[in-house]
Amino acid sequence: MKHIAIFASGTGSNALAIAQHFADSPVATVKIALSNRANAAVHDKMKLAGVPTVTFSREQWTQGDEILNVLRAYDIDLIVLAGFLSIIPESIINAYERRIINIHPSLLPRHGGPGMWGHHVHQAVIDAGDTQSGISIHYVTTEVDGGEIIFQASCPVMPDDTPDTLAERIHDLEHTHFPAVIEELLNTL
Ligand code: GAR
């Protein structure tokens, strides 16, 4: 049985989809969700799913040691970033090389990098006149959104899309594919 830790800062819809996918799984279980925001909706979502959450301060996220201690205490095999909007300390990236993955709401390398998250990404896609967008699941390295891509799926961008309508289509894609891609990856660990 593999152990997953989720890092999340926001709504937590992906975190919930992942926790539900693995709820009765013989492959893996979501042991804990770590956040940098005490009032993020992800805490309530994880409560629903029976997953404990813990919030760390900006200093703790910068320093990394206490977070590493938690990850080791739960014997974590894979860290999944699901809408996590803080930088991961290098000590964690090094300790979990190719065991940290992120989901990004565009077809990387388009519309990635610092400052590109959530609605900023969808606005950039619309502003660029792209007719396709999608999701990218990739390994996390020290380069923001720069790690090797594991999986991509695309969807159309409609002429009358707003960042909100595009986000909804992207979220559907994420919830469909992210848990399955995680399971496939865990089977190779
Ligand atoms: C997701 O669409 C995810 O791809 C995006 O934040 C959203 C979180 O939604 N992540 C990024 O933009 C990272 N650069 P959720 O909290 O409902 O899972």
C-alpha cells in the first residue's frame, strides 16, 4: 500500500477527487494534506473524505525541515500538488526526486512559469487566442512548471469563453484524469 501526501492551497476539488478515488483502493491511500492556508476550502473537503490536514506557516514552507518530518512520519511515497500555490523548498524537492508531481491547467510549455496559476492561466489562454487548452501533469523540479511532462489532455477553447467557463471545462478534465494518472505512476514506484 503506497502513501500519498497532497499539497493544496485552495478549493481542493482535485484533492477531493484524489481522496475519493483512493478511498477503498488496494493500491494507495491519501494519508495527509498539507496546506499553506488555514482558511482554504480544502480543509473542509478533506474532512469530508476523512483525510487529516495540517497548515504550515510561510517560514515553515521556506525552511522545509518540519514538513520533511511530517512526510517521513507518514512514510510518504508520492507528493501530489493539487492547486498548491507556494514554492516547494529545495530540500523537499531533493528528498523526493521524481516523487513530486503537479497539475497545471494549460498545455505546458504554454502559459506556465511564475505567476501562472488558476484564472491567470485561463485569462492568458483566452488573450492569446488559443483554440485549445488542457491540463499537464508533470514532475516538480526547481524550475516552476519546468519538470518532465507525464500526461496531457486537451479541450477546446470556445469563442465566448471567460476564465470561469474555461476553468470549469479544465476542472472536469482534471478530475477525470488526475487520479488515474497518479494510480498508474504509483504502480511503477
Ligand atoms: C487547478 O485547476 C490546478 O490545475 C491549478 O489550480 C486549480 C486548483 O483547483 N493549479 C495551478 O494553477 C498551478 N500552477 P482545486 O483547488 O479545485 O483543485
